[in-house]
Amino acid sequence: MGELRIAAQSLKMSVRSRMQYRVDALVATIAVFVRESANIIVIYLALLKFDVINGWNVNELLFLFSILFLTYAIVVSLFADLRDFSRMIREGRFDRLLVRPRGLLFQLILNNADVIASLGHGLLGILLFVLSAGRVGIQWNLVTILYYTGAIIGGVLIQGGIFIFFSALSFYFVETGSIRSIFYWNMRKFAGYPISIYNRLIQTILIYVVPFAFVNYFPAQYLLRKPDMANYNEAYIYIAPFVGVGVYLAAYLFWRVSVRRYYSTGN
């Protein structure tokens, strides 16, 4: 309970720090919302012309995107320091954590929450969910609500685990921004669409390497049951909420091994 109180206090202080200049924070949040919305609008206009993408209509794609935005909104509230961890290593700020009487990963999680990105992505995710969830034929009941909730938690753990993994790589290479850009940000862009539209290599990466398919595609398939699911093992839609636990634990173990290799950059 003591550690939970410390974590909650850390998150509270981080939110207060980010919201100290409220007008600036509001404008920045709106800017994030508009920037991400512009991409969705382009997709929406394109789909008005082409009607469907591999059997997925516009509302189903908006639902797919809503999961991606909602999970990322939570991720940047919890793992913002890990998202930018290589910079912390480069600047020598990680050394400060070594002398504190708490676990290193514990100090990084919930610290320095990116409230602006969280609000911008979260609001867009909620809007997309409201616009699409009632138009895609999902029968909302206790089972589907519990599954959806589990899928959101699992999606957060998958992305948090990916951030932890790339943060741990910084102990070996210091600068890992390019690797993270390729395997996280670019794969996240692919995950906005049904993975069945891509070639086998991209599908394999999204399922087995950087498992974004379990963040939104397979959970959406459980709820929507689209025909292209026939290309994959049906078990994927049932294990999707639990994949996040496995990814997070694997990343945590890799972190524990890698942190022993840390040598200060001397900055």
C-alpha cells in the first residue's frame, strides 16, 4: 500500500507540473487532438470513395483506431519516462535514480506523465469509440464489456512492455531512438489498419515481433468477427487480453538483466 501511495502521489505531482500553465496545456492538447484527427479525416474521406478495405467498412476501421488511441493515452500517462529513456541515459539523469531507495523501474513508471499527449489521444479515442461502437454490430453485454476492458489493459501492457524493452536496449547502445522509431512508431502506423491487408512479413512482425496485432486487431476481431480472421489461428482472439501480461513480464526480465550493464555516460 505504501508504494501505491507513493506512485499515486508521483502521478499527481506530474499532472500538476504539466498543468501549471493551463492555457498552454490546453492549446497543446488541442494541437495533439487536431494533428491526430487530421490523419483520421484523410482516412475517412478515402473510405467514402472506396467504401471498404478488405471487408472492413469505415465504422469498423474507426473502431480499430479507437482502441489504438485509447491504449496509447494510458501508456503515455504511465510510461512517458520510458518512452524517452535514451535521452535520460545520454544526459546522465538516470544516475539520480540509482541513489534513491526505490526500484529503478518503479521510479520511472508513473513519473513525468505526458498529460498533454494523454488527453489529446484519449479524447480522440473516446470520440472514435462513441462514433463507431454503436454502428459495428457489437452486442454489448457483460462478457463483451469484460473482454473489451481486458483488451484495453492488455494493449497498455504490450506497449508498456515494448517501451521497457527499448529502454533496456539503451544500457547496451545508449541511443536507441532509430530502433524505437522503426519497430514502435512505424509498426503503430501499420496497426491502424487490418493486418490482413499487408504482406506476410509485416503480418509476422505485427503478430510475433512487435505484437500490435494483439493491441487492437485481434480484440476487434473477437467483437466483430470479420471474414479475414480465417487467415489466422482463432485462439489469437481469445488470448489477446493476456498477451500483454506475457510481453510485459518478458520485457521486465530483460530490463533486470540489462540494467546490470549500465555505465554512466558521465554527463
